[in-house]
Amino acid sequence: GEDDRAQEWLRTSLERVSEFLTRQAGADGGLVEGFALGGAAVDDIVYLLQCAAQVAGIEPPEAPYWAEAIHFPLYFIAPGGGSLANFADAGGPRGCPPYLLRLAQWLVERRQSPEAAWLLQRSGRGDASTARLARPPEHLPLARHFGSVGWVAMRTGWGDADALLAFRAGSAANHNHRDQNSLILA
């Protein structure tokens, strides 16, 4: 009610969100720009959606991405937590900081996602409510191919003493670096 143009700005923003989710976020949960840039974009989108819901009562646009979104950081979190296996410019030799935490919190709030709660706990960003909900994703396969971005994660399990082998293959689209055939062992 403060500016007549606000509804148009919000409509345009939500159209761009839908376009991003269609073109940049894979239906398998992968993000073309990886954890740093792709994760920052998704967390900013989640913030926009939270504001749109709170201020204007608008629900988030439907997208296949939402059903799989948490699996991308979940599969690449290092055993013991705290960091993600990184490719491109998402970190250094010891991995990258946890990304997609706003998304994880949003999924906990909206869907009571035990996987998102577990990721928050493993990332050191959980609280008492996420601790109660968190469960290791032992129902998931130990290997996953994120074909939309050419990343693969193979785990021996979900515990602290397990191992993660991650590798990247495929084309370098957009800002992704040319690190095809890189592998990370954590």
C-alpha cells in the first residue's frame, strides 16, 4: 500500500524466480553454479519467498526443484559435518562452508524435513527444534548422480567415521569452472 508499483515489482521478481528454478536449478536438486553462487542465489530466493508470504500472503511458485533441493548439500557434506566437498570457487583445500542453510531452515519450517534438520545440525547451525527433528538420511541410497550438473557423491554411510568420494564431470556451463573430472575424498 505504500507504492503503487510494488505489486508489479513483486510479480516480476516471482517470474524471475520461476525462470531461475527452471533454467538453473535442476529437478534433481543440483545447482548449475555450484554451492557458492548457486547456493547464494537459492538462499536469496528463499528470503524473497519468505517476505512475499509474510507481507503479501503469496505462496512460493511450484517447481520440481523444491522436492529435491536439500539432497544436493546433504550428499556432499563431509563426514563429521562442518563443510561441503567443493568444486569450482566454493572454498579451499578443506572444503567449503555449508551452503543452502536458509533453504534448509525454510524446509524445516514449511515441511518439517528431517533431512534439512540433520543438515543444519551437521553444519553446526542447528538448534533445539532441529535437534528433535533431525535424523540421519539412512533411507537414502549411498550414491547419487546429480545429472543436471554432472556431480556424483558416493558415501560409505552417513556417520562421522564414514567416507565421501565426490567427483565432477560434464560441461562447464555459466560460471562453473572447468574442473571436470575432479575428485574429492573426505
